[in-house]
Amino acid sequence: MDHDAHDNKAAEHLRPEFIGRDLYDTEVYFREEGHSEFVYDEELDIFRFPEDGRFAFCKEFADWERLWQRGYLDF
């Protein structure tokens, strides 16, 4: 499956309210349990990739393409 087709298929399954908030809430839970895969930036209230500190997601939106490219999404 090519990358564009994957993006379109993934986007079809995302509810508008899923954009950022559900991912954020899930990662907050994992962080509280000590199992977070991301680095939390408390000052900006965002999560960053542990590999390089780049923005990954916040409550309002996420870098879906980079999350997919780096293997954090499997849909």
C-alpha cells in the first residue's frame, strides 16, 4: 500500500474529536503508570518524540504522519 493511500485510509477512521485529545489522554495515563513512550514537555503541555525531541502531539492536534513513519501507529 502506498503512503498516500495509507494516509487516506487512516484519516477515514479518525473521528474529528480524536484529533489529539484521545491520544493525549491515553499517553497521560501511560505516563502516570510509568510506561510512556514519549517525553512530556510540561512547559508547553505537549508530548515529544524521545528520539529527537520533536513535537509529537498535544490535546488539539498531532503529527500523524511522523507518528506513522516512526512506527507509533499501526493503522
